Amino acid sequence: MDLIGERNLRDLLTERANRYPDKTYLVFEDQAGNVLEYTYAEFLIHVQSAAAGFASLGIAKGDAVVIQLPNCPEFLFAWFGIGWIGAIAVPSNTANTAPEMRHILDLSDAVAVVCSPPYRQVIDDALESADGVRHRILARMPGAAPEGWTSYDEMVAVHQPAADVAVGSEDVMQMIFTSGTTSQPKAVMLTHANCLHSGERASRCTAVSDSDRVLTALPAFHVNAQSLTVLAALTVGATCVLLEEYRASKFWDQIRRHEATAVSLVAMQVRTLLAQPAAQTDRDHAVRRNFYAINVLDSEKAEFERRFGLELVNGYGLSETMTVVTIAPVFGEKRWPSIGLPAYDRQVRIVDADGEDVPTGDVGEIIVSGIPGRTIMKGYFKDPEATAQAIRDGWFYSGDNGYVDEKGYVYFFDRQKDVIKRAGENISASEVEAALLLHDHILEAAVIGVPDPIRDEAVKAFVVIGGGVELTADQIIEHCGSRLAPFKVPTLVEFVDSLPKTSVGKIEKKALRASESGAR
């Protein structure tokens, strides 16, 4: 089912601004509690100003622009504005270090980067050895920009509108860097059609309407916030409420203040909300839809629903599918702990290593039907081999294992990919291992995820030290901290004489996980 045709995000923004000009589209609350609001018409003007500003710098169709911003209006103005002129937005995790940013800037062929003052030094350090970036744009800073930088406010003050560039539905709108099984993240190419389908899918699967106020504190550089909040709200003419940061102690007050009716969470947020002292106001809210990803324990789900009077609706998605693949029916049987039924435009199969369907109830790889560049990613940028491996005969191979029951409900079992889930973030174990092996005295390293009662999994490193040198866990952690985003840095380090290996010399992580399980 293709509801998009040849439309692009520019068309959707214009349509909604014409239909709901005076209705509030975006509500933003910063860390200090200050609130900004924009109607659909005002939001469109800001996006057009951003588009004109980028165009005035010579940024053109097909150029990549990295966005290194926290949740803020400027993130969305830039994101939509880049797409408006046919350029490609490259949202970046604000926790990234200079080496990580260097990889993103280089692989994406970025010509410009937009950031705010807290991230300026990281960008400057990354650009010492990154070629091709012509413009450094500083947002959320009053006054003149420092030397070598362009002020975002001055850039968007350009009065000449951007030229009307032809933008096709299958033109790439953004590249999302996602954890993979290699030592470096890959760039997922998502088109305008991907984004539009994502908004349609998310709004339909979650049953939000133009009367809803959809709130998120998840980062806008993730497809979860983009799909389930930003695009879902835009698609139906609802209000998007964006918080700059998540604080469990303030969250329900913010829900009430902004009269939110729908919210998207990850398991870490469920757990930290449960960890707050119980209050008489726990059920004093208007939220009627609560969607989350990543399983919580049965006891946690039951306690959350009892305490807050709010049902948790489980779902499953990936960056490559622009989120929702399956979701528990809003108005039907949930069959917990299933991850729901396939979305209206999806088919899901469970297959063996040969791509053959396995019997009902048997575990196999979850694969998802889709059209590249429309309902699944267009591909991995500069990586045709990985693209061909992931997309085969109209099916996206997720690398995740699951099974289907007799009613067609899908259940998540485990991950084939060596990815650690930590507080809603995906961490590539091999990326952490590569950072560890940069240490002069680490001969071998293996990284696994171990259970964490709050953040899903903790990062544990097993290291083999050479040369008769003695190192401490703190030294290893400090070494990684200078090379990796904080959430990727191991919190547990175990020194070992050797690592278990297969007959062909491959590190046998299954044995490490088994030994870890036996130790608990």
C-alpha cells in the first residue's frame, strides 16, 4: 500500500500549514523550563528561512549537512530545511567524541555542520583531519559567531527565498548512523518517501489524531522521536511536544503542564519513573497512549500500569525500516510479551539460515517486506555489499531472532548482531573493541552486554594485557572515554590471561556470556 505517491516532506509541511495555520504544531521546553510554541504556519516560515539560509551558503541538492544539536526547535528547522532544498540531513548523537564525529563527517561527505556551543570544540577537533566541510554553523548562541563559524541566526535572516528545487519522493532526505557488526557505524539512507510512510505508519498504528498532543524526551537524532512524535504529529495535524532532556523527577509534571495525550518511552525511562517516590498525582494525567520499545520485565510492566493507570503498548522497529515493524494493537489483544502484529503495510517472516520459513513457534531471523527507498531504507551509503546482504528479494534481514505464534503475533528472542542495548542506545561491541585495541598494552579485547537493572545492559570488556604491564580498570575506562561517547564506554572491566576461541581463531563470545551467566 503506497499512500505517498511522488510527494516529499516539503509538500507535507506546506499542506499542513495551509490546513492548520493557527494551530500549535511544536511546543518545546528547555532544561530550565522555558517554553516556546510555534503554530504550523510559524513553523513553516522557520523551515523556509533555514532552507534559504543553507542555500545562500551554496549548499545544494545532494549535499550532506551534519546536525549536532540537542532537542531544540533549531534541530527541526534545520532538519526540515535541509530536506526542503534537496540536501541530506545527517543527525548525529550529541554524545559523540571527535574521532566518532570524524568518521561521520568523512563517510557522509558532509559539506557543512550545524552545532550548538557545547559541541563546538568536538567539531573543531574532528575537522582538524576531515576534508570537505566548507561551513561550520553555530546555533543557539546569541551574538556574533567566533572566527571560522557562521551564526545560524544570521544565516536564517536571509530574505531571498530558496530556489524551488525539484525534490523526488525517493531522493535521500537523511542518513542515520546506526550501530552495526563492524567496528564503524554505517550510514542508513532514508528518503522523503521513507519519512512520509513512517509518519503515516506511526500515526495509524498508534491511533493518534489531530486532537492529540504527542510528547517525547527521546533525542530527535533517533528515528523513534522522528517517527512516533515529529512525523506522526505532522501527518495528522497534531501537536508535537519536544523536551530538551529527560528527567524522571520532572517528567509527570511536564506531562501535565503540556496536557500530553500520547508519549513514547524506552525501557530505561519506564524503570527510572518507577524508581521515583510514589505520589498521589501519579495517575493525574491525560495520557491515553503510551508506546515503548525494548522489553521490560513482567513485574515492571504490571507495576507501571497499576501505578500510573496507563497501559504499555510494545513495539519493534529499526533505523533501516524507519521504526515501526510490529506493534501491539491499540484496540485489540496484546498477547504480552509479544512485540505485536506487523504494521498495516508490513509483512514479517521468520526464516532459517537458508531464508526458508520456519514452523510456527520456532526461532529464526526476523525479516521484513519492503520497497527500498520507500518503505525500507534505500541502502547503506557507500556500502553496496552490506546493502545486498541486508536487502534480498524485497525483504530486509534484520539480524534479530524471533518467532511467531499461531495467531501471527511476533516475539523478539535475541539479536544476531553483536549489539548492546543501553538505555535506548545501540552500541556496537566491535566499535568498543576497536577503541580498546588502540591502547599500546592491550593485546586482545572482547566486549559483551551484561544485565543492568536500570539501563537494560552494561558494557563489559574482557582484556588481555601484554608486555608485563599492569593496568587498572580505571585506566582502561579513561582510555575508552577519550575515544567513545560516554554511553559506549565500558563500566565493567575484567582482566584475563586469554580469550576463548573457536577452531579458526575467532573469539567465542558465547563462552564469555555463559561464564558471565554462571557467575551471577
